[in-house]
Amino acid sequence: MKKIIAILSFAAGLVSLTGCSDYLDSDYIFDERMSIEDVFSDKDYTNEWLARGYAFLSNGYLQDVSSKKFVPFNFADDMYYWEDGGADGYRKWKSGQYNENGVYGSSQGIWQNAYKGIRQVSVFLNYIDMNKEFTPEEITDFKGQAHFLRAYFYWLMLRAYGPIPLIPNEGIDYTKEYAEIAYPRGSYDECVEYITGELLMAANALPSSYQRAVQDINRPTKGAALALRAKVLLYAASPLFNGKAPEMVASALVNKDGKRLLPATYDESKWAKAAAAAKDVMDLGEYHLHVANYNANIGDVAYPHTITPPVDNDFSEQDWPNGWRNIDPFQSYRELFDGSIIASNNEELIFTRGTNQGSEGVGVMVLHQLPRSGGGGYGSHGMTQKQCDAYYMNDGTDCPGMNSMYQGYAGYEGRYNTEPRPAGYVTATELAQYPELGPIGTDVSKQYVRREPRFYVSVAYNGSTWHLLNASLDASEAKNIPIFYYRGGYKGYNNGYTSGYSLQTGIGVKKYVHPDDISNTEKTAYDQSRIEKKVDPAIRYAEILLIYAEALNELTGTYEIPSWDGSKTHTVSRDANEMKKGIRPIRCRAGVPDYSMDVYSNQDQFRIKVKREWQIEFFAEGHRYFDLRRWMDAPVEEAVPVYGCNMLASEAMKDQFHTPSMTTTLPTIFANKMWLWPINHSELKHNENLVQNPGWTNPE
């Protein structure tokens, strides 16, 4: 009988196929006297084996949303972090001064942990049928979960590295020498075909969300498999991976046998497939955008009464889901992320890792967003002026001065507003007379008033209110305190933190922060004892809607695409009424008007709008970095200087503080090597069939 150690050897061989050697988990040996038959005949051991697969998915390297990590993909041109003096963090990240070992000189965590996960669930799929303690229905469900996890691991690598080696599911002789079984990279299209095939097998085996118990919220459902499939197909349709990659990238991504890894020609039908895949999820009827009811109570600053958006003769005249008349757009968006609702009650959440997020999860990100001096947090995660400007006014117009600092820059033609930014500061009288100014306080710059609700959920502008803080190091607490970032002030930017933890732009981040979140990290590092538990929004329904709208916009013809199970055929074309199904619900929930028909009828204008919708709706959710690359916008967006408030200005120089200034402490570039993440030299040395990503060196 084969011993359990034999399976671990099998596992090491499986990983070695990719160039990942020596990734044997020696701590995961149940008992070397046990056989593989013992393990997969036992109900508990079998469950543990699959649970180990989930554990790899929750590894910090494979997270979408996190405070920071050795590969901080959550930070692009919209959000930054500043700690360790910046030199070993964001500045290295944004200046391209990292190497294949990552930003902090760590091991190749994405590649290593993803292939460990693939190994784990592949073993599971090969042996689960021998277990007689589960019903056939349970085994089918288990197989669906394993296929989903295998697809997810491959997807995370494909997103970071581009084309990757695909491991055959069967027929591998693991007794051969390493050099005989090391595989080259598959083409991008081959990777997509494999991943989407795994997801179709998962969808056929998995139950709907209605059939999952509350305690199984972390387990994928049919909808999760179909949603991930839509996301994979969206990337495959996007310019970088659909025949439009820069020549430097396309010509370098060629295997040693001459096989091209990126497609040579553009294929519009890939957009149709992505749209049809999104429609498959929409047609399930299981998911909806989350909304909170209209709140007429007077409330307080932490839970303000609903501020009704301006009349638009459309959304303002109807109840949800056709309008915002009976909902609270601010609270609808805020409680999606801040822990106010449990995952099982969130009808928008399609897939989540739950609260199992490694050491740099959402809770730790909140610690880094809470103000430093007087706030008990680290106060080091901030927002760029560009991101702050992206949010609309409450009537759907651009904010005055939007992107004005980039006037004349290539790629920003028609994307800036030359109106002067509003002057002056809010008074108590104005707040009493004009509650529609927003959930703000006095002495706040008027450039932050009358902005859309998502702005107030996400942006910690100068003078924004933090609802529960440690007022001093004696851990006394204060409620609803405005925090100003003027130079030298106690409540924000402080001279004592210029080289450590501090905001560099004078614009902080509030997304994910609950009114009751409080910490005292100045006494106890990473103190999360009073941070509301928050799940990661790995895939939510708003993403499916935007995939549908974006993909439809790129079509010039009509396509007949079979549904995921072949039960019907989607007729897909660029139809404004269908595009509205993707955009209107998101705009309505956000409390901003729909686009005009002039926008819907113009492919270029709508493309700009939908990209901005991704930027706003999914801020700080791990999308922006990868979106800029798949759209091929990174050479423009990642290379323009970072702007923010003038942090050298004191409170006596209010106007100068609020005038956008180049943040020289946050240099940024975009180099060709930054299109894709590099493969570690150790992998290239172990697998002679691997080729390196463009711009990175091969081992000697």
C-alpha cells in the first residue's frame, strides 16, 4: 500500500513540473504510517485535505485586498502606503526597484503558493472517489469546489505573470527525472481555455447560493464559478491579451521552441464571450446590488440621515431597483465593506475568503487607514489627488478642477476640468441651511462639498470626521472628531512621523472603516480587537454588471454565444439598452444620475466612463493595478506624477494646503518590465523550458 509520504512525494513532483522545486510541505504529514487509502477513506482526513487547499487561497500572497504585502497589487495610481520610511515600500514598488524576489526581498510567494494549492486540490480530485463515507451528492459538491479552487489558483498566476505552465490532470509519470517532466508555459489562450473549462466543471457540480448553509459562505457556488469565468474571459478580451500587446511584450513572450504565448491578432468575439459569460451570472437571478433603506431619522455624524441626491427626473422619481427614492446611497455602499452586515446577508457577495485573510488582511488595512497621532492607527494609507478627483459631484458632473494638474499630458485630452476648484471653507450656518452639502463638518474646504456618496464613504479628506478614536495614548476615547492634516498639527500629519508612518498627500482612505472601529497600535502593534470583522469582497455582483457593460461596448458586430450549460443562446451586440443593464443599477445605488444617450451612443466616450466607473466603484479592492495593464493604460496612468495637498502648508496657509501639489516623496514610473510580474530565477534554473517575462533578466 502507498504510504502518505508517497503522496507528498507526488505533491513535490507536481510542483516541480512548473519549475517550483522543493515546495514540499513536510509539516502536513498526518502520520507516515498511514496509507493514501487511509486518508481518503476517512471523512475527517478527507475534509482536512480539502481545507488545506482553501488555506493556500487565503495566503497573503494570493489576496486581492490587503494592507500591504510582498507583492502589493492593491496599490497603483489611486492608493499608496507609506511606512518603513517609504524607501523599502511604496517608493520601491512604484519606481520599479523591485526584482523577482518581490518588494521586500521575500520568496516567490504567488508562484509557490498557487502551485501548492493546485497540487493539494489535484491530489484531492484524484482520490476523493475512494471515500465511501460521503454521499454521491457530497462527493460531487467536493469535486466542484476542488475544480473551482484549481481554476482560481491558475487565474491568480495568469493575472500576475501572464501565460503559465499548465499541469496535465492525468497521465504523469512522477518517477521520471525532473528535467523530463518540467513543462513550458502554455499560451494565454490555452490557459484561458483550461481555466474556463475547470470552471464549467465546477459550475456543473456546485449548488446554487440558496443551497449553501450560512457557515459555508466561504465555499464557492455555481454563481462563483460562472462569475470567475466571466472575469477570466474579460481579461482575455482586453487589449494586452487580445492581439494588441506592445511589440516588446509580444515578441519576448515566445517559448524556446518558437511558440507565441500571446495571440498575434485581435479577436472581437472574445468580448462577446465575456459579455455572454456575465449574462449567464445575471440570468441566475441569485445576486443583487446591496442597498440600505432610506433613513429619515435625524441621526448623528456617524449615522447621518439620508441625504437625497439632486432631482434628475429619472432615479429621483422611482423606488429601488429603478430609482434611489427609498434607499440611502451612502449607507448602501459603506456597509458593503465595513462589517455592518454579515457575509451571508450580503446579496451582492458572490465569492469571498471570509475573514481568513492572512496577516495583512482588510482589518490590518483599516489599522493603517486610521489616523496616527491621536487616532491610534498608523495613518499611512492614503489616496492620490487623481483618485480624489475621479469621484463625481452629487449631480453627476465632474468636480471643478478635476485632473487639472495633468492638463497638457498625453492621454488626458478631454479628461480634465479647467474650472477653478471651489474656494472657501464650510461654516456652521451653511451646514444648517444646506444639508445637501454632504455628511461633512465645518472648516472643510468647499472642494469637498456636494460630492457623490461614494466619495464620503471612501475619502478621508482634510477635516473629515472619524467616529471613534483614541484621543491620546492613555487610551481615552473621543467620538466624531474631525482630523486635519495641516503641517505640524497634532491631529494628522506630524513632524515626528515624516520618515515613518504618515500621509503624504493629505488625503486619507475611509473605505472599509466602520464607525466603531478603533485601535491603539501605538501601544499594541496590529491591535484588531475592536475592529469590526470584515470579509474580503473577492467577487461581487457589481463586477459582473460592469463586465457586461464594458464588453458590450467593444462590439461592432452581432454574435450568437451559447450559455454556459448550452440551454440557450445569447445574442450579443452593442445595444445601449443592454449596456444600461450593467451601468444603471450601479449609478443608481451610488446616488448619481445615469449617463446621457450621447455617451451611450459613442463607443469612445462610454469606454472612458466605464473605466472611471471601475476606478471609483472598485477603489481599494485590488482591481486598479491589473485594470490599467489589461487596458494598456498603465504607461500613461502609472507614469504621471502623483499629486495631493501641499503638506508643507500649515493651518494658517489653508488655501496653499488645498492647492494640488506634486508629491515628490511618491515618485512613480512605468517601465516595460512592469507589464507582468517576473518569474524567480530559481524557477528558471530548475525548469529549462521556462522563459522569463519581458524586461526581466534570465539567470546566467
